[in-house]
Amino acid sequence: MKTKTSITLSSEILARIDRAIGPEVSRSAFIERVLSEYFRQKARRQIHTRDLEFINAAADRLNSEALDALDYQASQ
């Protein structure tokens, strides 16, 4: 379901939107598509940040295990 809303944009931004989309696409469709992409990217960044925190939290332990394995291999 779509809800009609009103936003205020500068004439420069409207002109740039109009040049980008041409007469085939409505401003509303373009703005909705841009915002949808923004929210998808934001969600991906949040997932990436969470994954990076998880990796960093385990890094010291994993690096220690890797060094132990390399020391063992070097002594053989």
C-alpha cells in the first residue's frame, strides 16, 4: 500500500532528478527506488559491522591458535 506524502526539495535537486529519470519515470518512483537502495545498503552495513565485531572479538584467540600450530609445525 502506498501513502501520499509531501516533501520539500530544492529546485536544484528536482532538476537533477528530472535529468536523471527523464519523462518515462515518475519522481515518486525514482525517490522510492533511491530510498529503498539506501535502506538496503544501510542494512548491509549493519550486518557487516556486526560480523566485523564478531571476527575481531575472536581474532586474538584464533591468532594464538594459528601461532601454536605454526610453532608445532616448525618444531617437526
